[in-house]
Amino acid sequence: QLHLTTSEKNELATSLERVQNQLQERESEIKREIAEYKDRLLQAEKEHQDALTEANRKNEVEIEACHEKISSLEHFISSQKLEIEHLKSNKEQLNNSLKEANQALGEFLKTKVR
């Protein structure tokens, strides 16, 4: 009986050791997988941050270009308004000159007819 119990105890100890070894191997495997997933996550986060940074940089460049375009258009509009005012003033002067010339012509024709 003692021999049988000892034998069973040795088998159980061997079996326990085998199970413990399997658990340790599985634990090591899980730890390696976790480390791998963490590395992949960090890499994905870095790639995402890099892409975000690049997108922000491109947006800033585009926004700056738009501001410059707006400023340029505002300057152009301002110069066009000044040109319009200048042309209106010239038109008014020409109309006045034309009126005076027509009046002078009228006077000349009246004196010529007499």
C-alpha cells in the first residue's frame, strides 16, 4: 500500500511539475504576445501621431496660403475701387468739358448764323 501511495505521489508530482512547466511556458508566451501587442500599439500610435502632425502642418500651410490670397484679393479690390473712383472723376470732368464744348459750339453757331 505504501509503495502504491508513493508511486501515485511520484506520478502526481511529475504530473504537477509538467502542468507547472506548461503553465510557465504559456505565461511566457502570453507575456511575449503582450509585449508584441504593446510594441504594435506604440508603433500604431506613433504612425497616427505622425500622420496627424503632417496633416496639421499641411493645413497650416494651406491656411497661410489662403490668408495670403485673401490679403492679395483685398489689396486688388482696394486698388480697383480707387481706379473706379478715378475713372468716375475723369468721366465727370469729360462730361463737363463736353458740356462746355457743346455750349461754345452752340454760341459759335449762333454768331456764325447772324
